[in-house]
Amino acid sequence: MQIGFASRTRSLQKASGPYKHEKDEYPFLEALLPPHTRKRKVAFGTEGGLFSTRLAVPTVVCGPGDIDVAHKPDEYVALAQLDACDAFLARLIGGLQ
């Protein structure tokens, strides 16, 4: 018995390379970050580019954890990172009210 599988895909967006962060581009969000937060360019993709380019929605991608251990075997997020993320989201919600 043979089982076959066929699929068709199409690209929704081409990768445009690492994002170039301009200093103080999002001062409201940057003010909510914990002190000494490391901001850096990253070489991975998210749906953020779709929101930004196709929908013209300004987009910031952030989250807990360390990208060096994410999306690979034995990935993890430290509890302290989850706590910091929770505090950031609380400040963000408070700032939007």
C-alpha cells in the first residue's frame, strides 16, 4: 500500500533581514522595560512583519526568555523571566488606561 501527500504553499512575506532599531523609536514602551534591559537585533521571523507591512500596524515583538535557548531541544523560560514579563504587561496595561 502507498500513501501519498501533496501540498501547495505560498509565501505571505519575504524576510527582510534583521530589524534596525532606531534610538527612542518607541519611547513609551521602552520606558516600561525593566532597567538594564538588553535590546538587540535578532535574526528570526515573527508574524510582526506581516502586521507591520501588510496591515500598516506599528509592531513591537517582545517576550520572556532568552532567544539563545528558544525553539530548540530543551528550551526553557526561567521563572524570573515570566515574573518580569508579567510586571511589564501590568505596566503596559496601566499605561494604556
